[in-house]
Amino acid sequence: MSVQKCIYVDMDDVLCDTAGAYLDFVEKQFGKKVRFEDIHSFNLQESFSLSDEENKYMFRCAHRSEFVLNIKPFDGAADILKQWQEMNFRIAVVTGRHTSAYLDSLGWLEHHEIPYDSFTMVDKYGWKDTDH
């Protein structure tokens, strides 16, 4: 009996342009023009030179439906995952998004016809209000 192999795929900045969405948000909300090349840390507060209040506001907004559902998918991502499924790989989508974005993230995958076999949210930021 053969074991089906699994490929883990990060949602943000692999399937969709989350960094680009953040860059647009920071420019529109705070008037700060930051280039993608200037993102040098997973600590976006540091990369975007945000105050504590600006950072909290950005992350509150970034997990709302209107933000999550409007992040652009990367061209070709869905096609590659479909090819992998046809090759009998399981696709496990993983994200470090806050759990409040769970249903919207699944809705985004469905809307953009991104194939997957499982979806997991990990608490990589240690959110105090994570729904475990």
C-alpha cells in the first residue's frame, strides 16, 4: 500500500500577495510608502516603522472580512496545486493568521478555487485571544 505524500503550503505570500496588501494598507492608512524590498523582518511593526497603536490597528483591520477576502491570489498558484493533487499529493494549507480570520480564509480559498485537503492555523505570533 502506498502512502499519499503531503505538501504543506503557506497561504500568505505563497498563495496570495499578503505583503502587497499590507503595503497598500500602510500607505493608505498611515501615508507611509514602503517597498517590498524594504520588508526585512517578520515583525511588520518594525519593517513598516509603525507605532504600537498603528500596528494594533493594522492587524485588527487585516483580519477583517473586507481585508482578507480582497487579497490578490498569485497567478498560477491554483494551477500548480491542482497539478500536485493530480499527481496524488495531499495539499495542506497552513497560515499564521489570527483565528478570527478562519472562515474568511476558507472563503478566500473557495472563491479563488484553490484546491486543498486540509487547512491549519498556527499561532506563530502568540495572539492573546487565539481560539485554540
